[in-house]
Amino acid sequence: MTGIAFRSALLAAATLMLGAAKPLTTADVISQSTASDWRPLDPQQTLYLELPAGRVIIELAPQFAPKHVANILALVREGYFDGLAVMRVQDNYVVQWGDADNKREIRTAKKTLNAEFDRPAKGVPFTALPDPDTYAGQVGFSNGFAAARDSAGGTAWLAHCYGAVGAGRDTDASSGGGTELYAVIGHSPRHLDRNVTLVGRVVKGIELFSVLPRGTGNLGFYEKPGERVPLRSIRVAADVPEAERTPLEIFRTDTPAFTALIEARRTRTDEWFKYKVGRVELCNVPIPVREVPKR
Amino acid sequence: MTGIAFRSALLAAATLMLGAAKPLTTADVISQSTASDWRPLDPQQTLYLELPAGRVIIELAPQFAPKHVANILALVREGYFDGLAVMRVQDNYVVQWGDADNKREIRTAKKTLNAEFDRPAKGVPFTALPDPDTYAGQVGFSNGFAAARDSAGGTAWLAHCYGAVGAGRDTDASSGGGTELYAVIGHSPRHLDRNVTLVGRVVKGIELFSVLPRGTGNLGFYEKPGERVPLRSIRVAADVPEAERTPLEIFRTDTPAFTALIEARRTRTDEWFKYKVGRVELCNVPIPVREVPKR
């Protein structure tokens, strides 16, 4: 898609929404959105990670990492993570949680899986950004996830933006499997794209991770077991009684409203911005999340 | 500078350092560096910000914002900041400190200054990155700061990478002056480039900012005065007795060693990386800082 065609589509979308020429701000786009611009989180693909400070909610991305997601769901359902801990917090990089003492048994899930670093682009919905990216031929959004494609459009993969969740691994590409997970809490480490299997993203509660004390060991590992942050449990949302769930909706990324939101992020029309920018980098387009409104 | 020419220079630099063809890792570059690859912090352009949890060290950038830097030094020296507080912590964005109650008197410094959003590129040393950037025609490093230039090379400005420090302002472009300062604690908000006057960067202690509790008010402001984080003092390093200073050195950004470091960040040669990347985004090149070694 050329930049020019994209801009025409954007202008059409903006006009559609406003019936006028005034460009929208991000707040305008959200306030003018309709129910169909949002989708509920699928409770079968949503994890609740319970920290002492509260709940972190992760949306899984089975379309990009089906085997890892299935395995993580199996690990969660056998209680693998319950009582484990966050054992690594590296400033401007990641938090990581898992079995720091390497003692936990795995009953039904798998310990390792073949890497799912990328997948065929075919069949992946993709709303492209028109601006250049340092790391990939094309970047954009797929089903609510920041993603990338190569220039030829042959493969697609998830991008390491703030809040992205991945499966830690050792040197071997297929030494991960979901028993150790990490979330990005700093500037996007896009050099990890296609080097680790990303499995989803934090849609609520990332700040519970990002305020954790930084580990003073190598790579941000906590040096003493007492410093680790206990992980009470991870549950699949579908397995949690409905009254205890957190009902969330995600802004859809395949709508004219989302295209208008991209344009609002690209060109800053509010008066504070003296330089209107006219471009936006992938990880600077936050995908709105809200509590399900009472209807 | 074309990508190809740049790569040749990089290879020459790498060969120079090793006398061999093996590519260097970042750790190699640091361990092989010599004393002349580092420079001391200038105590006249260095601020010590004392939080309850410790010292945050900021290097000022007078070459980019001479009037703001002079004014901030004046504010610091009249004790303007002492006893004020961090009053805003917005997740994945900024911490901000200043006079939340708007009661502090300014004696000798100025309250507002004309914006210094950019400057003529002429006279600005610049080590360019060869990779595309979303926001600017050219990006690179100038005297230890992440910076950008327009494609024509007419103007240059500092970039909002993690740790960048800027002068908050109201809607008017020239309503800032250094009385309210902020530091980036999340993904680089590069849309702020040329919209705010950047005055320097945190070279040590950014994690003391980034772990602070997030404000629950609009834009991450703390809602209750009791939530604010006290700022004991800000001092110019030169005004602090030598025994109480933190002696730091910064990796120079105008040397073959730095060019080798860029290449080490661009192409990841260690075995863990299965996809070697071959590119790097401006804010993913950390500029090394170390304690002055005993000689």
C-alpha cells in the first residue's frame, strides 16, 4: 500500500467519522467510537496474573504462536506458575517470571517447543502504517497486536513494543516453550523480534510490573531469593468465576475508527503541538483498552 | 553519508580494533576500549538530583539548549528546586518535577525563555546511524546525546530517548524555561522532538525515577500532595565537595570505538541471536557510562 493511497483512505475515514474537515485527536476518535469499534477479550485467550499488588491481564496471540499459546494454557491449567515468582527486572528492558529454582514439575504440558518466531503473512489481517520503520519492511497491527512483515510480505511476526509478552529461551532457538515468560517494560527492544517467540501482550496492569525494584544481578536478576516478587497464581480468565473477572474491551484495529486513530497519532492537531510530526512509529500507537461499558 | 560508505567505515573501525575479521560484541568493544575512548563528565554541566532513594545524575546539553541550560544552572544555584517534588509519574512516558503548588519564588533566574527546540546543524558534531528512522531524515549521536537532523542537514535537535530530560511547558512554545523538568521513563516519545526543549539526559540513576508509583490522576499527576516524591535538592556537581561527587565517565561518541559499538548493536554476533538484525534504532544504542577507573 503506498503512502499516498493510505493517506486518502485516512482522510476518507476521518471525513466519514466527522462529516467535516476538522482532523480528529485521539480523544475525539475514542469519544466518537461506537460499540462495534470495540471487541471483548476472549476469556479463553486471556490470562490473569495475580501479583501482591494486583492483577496483570495478558491477551494471548494464538494466531502468531499457536503451539506456545496452547502450551502456556496447559501450564496455567496444571497450576505450573502458582507460587512461582518474578525473578528478573532489568531497567528499560524486561521483567521475567518462572521457576527460578528449577524445581517445579511439569505434568501434562511441554517444557520446550519449536520456535514460532514468525509465520506466513498470508491469512494475517494487517492494518499497515505508512511510515518507515527501522527494523521491518512493513509494520502495522493485526487483531490488536503490533506486528511486522518483511518487504515481500512473505512472513509476519509480532513486534516487541511496551507490554509485549514473550517466551524466554536459552541459546537454542527451540529451548523455550512458555515456562519462563517476560514482558517488555522499557523502550521497545525490536532487535528481539524474530529472535524470541512472542505470545501476547499485557492489556492491563503493566505498571504493576514496571514499578518493580530493579534486580542488581547480571541482566537484572534478583540476587537474593527474598527479593523475588511472588506470583500468587496465573489463571485463564474463562476458568475464573464470572464475578471475579475483569471485563475489558479492546479497540479493534481493522476499522475506519482505528485508521482515524492512527492518523490522530501521526498528525498532532491539538494546539500544544507546534511541530505536527506527520509520522508515527509502531510502538507509539497505543491500542485503547477499556472496561466494558454498562449497557 | 550512504549506508555502504558507512558500513565500510564500520568494518575499518572493527578491523582496526581487533586486527582480525571477527565482529565485536558490545562487551568486546567496552573491554577493548582505551582511556581515550571515554571522557569525564564536566562538573559544571552536571546535576545531582537527590531523591529519598538516592542520586539521579543528569548531564546537561548546552550545545543544544544554551539558554535553558544557563537558566537551569541559575535556578539550581539559587536553591529553587530544593524541597520541591516529583508530582507526575505517567507509565511508559515521563516523570516530572517542579513546583506543584506554584508558590516558589524565583530570585535571579528567569521563569520562561524562548523555545530552543532545534538549532543550526552547522557546528554540531554528528556520528550518523545508517538505518532509517521513522521521525527524522538522519539520526545519530552528538557529544554523547542521541540527536537528529533534517534531511537537508539544516537543523539539529536532541531526541526523546529513554532518560532524556526536557523543560515542561504550557501551550505557548516559549512558556517553559526549566522550572519544571521531566525525564523519559518509557518507550521513546519521539513525537515530542522539536515540540519541547530538551536540556540533557540522565546518565545514572534513571531507575530511581522509573520505579516510582504511577500517578492516578490525569496525565499521571499524583492526586494527593502526600503522594509526591520529595526532591531533597538539586546541586551542580561542581558545587559539591569533591569527596561527595560521583566520578563518572561517558563513552565518547566520536571515536572508532563508538563506531564499532554501533556496529555491535546493529549486527548481533553472539550465538543467542538467531536473526542477526543488521539494523539499529537510535534509542536502542545505549551510551555506556562507568565509574572513573582507579589509575
